[in-house]
Amino acid sequence: MKKYMTALVLVVGLGLLAASPAAMAESGSVFEKFKALAGEWEGQRSGGGSVKVSYQVLSGDSAVVEILTELAEEVTMVTVYHMDGNDLRITHYCAAKNQPRMKAAAVSPDARVVSFEFVDATNLAQPTDGHMHNFEITFKDRNHIAQKWTWLENGRTTDNHFTLTRVR
């Protein structure tokens, strides 16, 4: 009986570790973390630029809209987080005038880190043209998050980091 219980615990444990991002997102817990971001945020971009970010939950609680403004450059970009069936997805409306779409590809076991991978993009003339290709968000606590956006152009990547604090 002891061997049976050990095997059962092992199989269940491995099943939990192998849970797909879609299954985790489907449970609502991951998308709920994005909804909880609603409010105003401020922070810094790697390299020192200040940013302001607003999160709004819209469309019958089916979309979270992020409006990020880089203050020094007066550039504003919009990212929409939403479910597509069982998949957590984003569309990023970039200052580069293209719209990369990404899908949650990995969620840490504690659901604090969510990584998105490129699926496709609109207004991207060539696959080698510059575009945001990956995105990762870390939920540090209720009032602090970090973002890592990965830019891909001509086969080379550059990471842009943002640290954000809720101001209301």
C-alpha cells in the first residue's frame, strides 16, 4: 500500500508540474492577476527613462488594456491582454507601427512569472523587420511588477526592462 501511495503522489505531482500555461490560464488565476493590475503605475525603463502605465479592465472583464507612455520620448504604446479559449494572449500595438501577437508559453509554478512567445504580427513587412518578439512579466507583489520586452531585428535581440510601482 505504501508503494502504491508513493507512486500515486509522484504521478499527481508530475502532472501538476507539467500543467500547461493554457491550463493554468484557463483556471482564471493567471488572467485574474492581470485584472488586478487595474490602476495607475510609474516606473523606470532600463537606461533610466521614466514611464507611466495605466491598466484598465474593459469589455465585460474580458480584456485588460495597458497604456504605457515613455515620458522622455513622448511615445505611447498599448498592449491588450485577453483569453482566446484556453490561451492567454496579448496584442502589442507598438510605436514601430506593427502589432505583434503573443501567447503565454510558460507560467512559473507560483504563477509569479508569465512568459509570452511571438505567434505572428500585423503590419510586419518582413520577418526580419524590428518587432517585439517575446514578453515576460513578473508579479513581485500587489504593488510592484517587472516587465521584460524582447525586440528582434535582423536576427538580433535586445531586451528592454521596466520596473513599475502602483501609485493608485
